[in-house]
Amino acid sequence: MAQNIGGKAVEASSDGSLGPFVGAIVAVSGAWAFHPQDAARLVESGAIVVDLSSPPAVSNTLQAQLGERFVSIDDLAWGPQVELADGLRGRLEKLVAESGGEYCRWLRARDFLPAIQAMTDAAEARRLSELAWLSRRLPHMSEHDRALVEQMSHRLVGGILHAPKSALRLDENGELGRAAWELFDL
């Protein structure tokens, strides 16, 4: 994320303290654990701290000490337009919008998991039926050859279903999902 907005990620040292910084963007699950001296350094430095965590990872005490230099995810979304240096606000908003869009697409794709699963199940049933037919036609086929045919049939079915399954995962309005049910007679 730091690279996406022109910054550099800085890891905590072995004693938990931060290296040099001019600002901080926090995106963690839970409370932001940092060395106690870093809180004082953040307050004294004049650095802006942007907390993308929800709920906020920065403690209420540090938020109060930072004052207007603390920007929460809620501030970015609904608060007054805080001007951040070098277009940081725009880059952060773009990153949040892209991530939100990806998450929404993922949620919509979950609606079509039954169609994807039904299509996969139907193809697998057909594959097994064809393998059974082949076994009856070629009863003397060696185990090695059976394994090769089995592997080839898995790859063939997987290859054929790859494009439709990928399209269903990206279907934003549900048209492809409805079409899959009809086209594959699911």
C-alpha cells in the first residue's frame, strides 16, 4: 500500500520502535501496537497519521494528542475535506475505492457460487459417465492407461469450464449467472 501512494513501508525494529518517518498510515486489525516513545515522536514531529482501520487502531489518547493531524477512515469517507500533502488524499481515496470495488465484486460473485458449483458438478458427472463408458468399451486397459485417461479428462473438463467459471465470478449484474443455469441445464 505504501508504494501505491508514493511512500515507503517501515517496519518496527526489534525493540518495537519505528524508524524515521514523516507520517504514518495505519491499516491493522486490532490496536496499533507501537513503542511508547513513538507516540511522543509522532506528536512532536508534526506528522499526519491516517488510520484506515475500522474500528480505529490508533488509541483515543493518541488521537487526542494528534488533534487535526489524525485522519480516520471515517474522516476520509464522510468528514471535512482534510488536505493531505502531495495529493495523498486522492491516492488514498482511489486505493480505498478500488479495494471496496474488489470486495463488492467478490461479494456479488458469491451469489453465483451455486451456479458455478452446479456447473462443475454436472461436468464432473458427465466426465465420470464417459469414463465408465470407456471402461466398458476397453475392459483390458491397464491401470497406468486408466490413470492417464482420468488425468486427461480432469484437465479437459477443467480447461473447458475455466472461462465460464471466471466470467461468472466477474458477473456484476447477474445476467451470466442466469444464462449459465439455462445454458448448462442446471
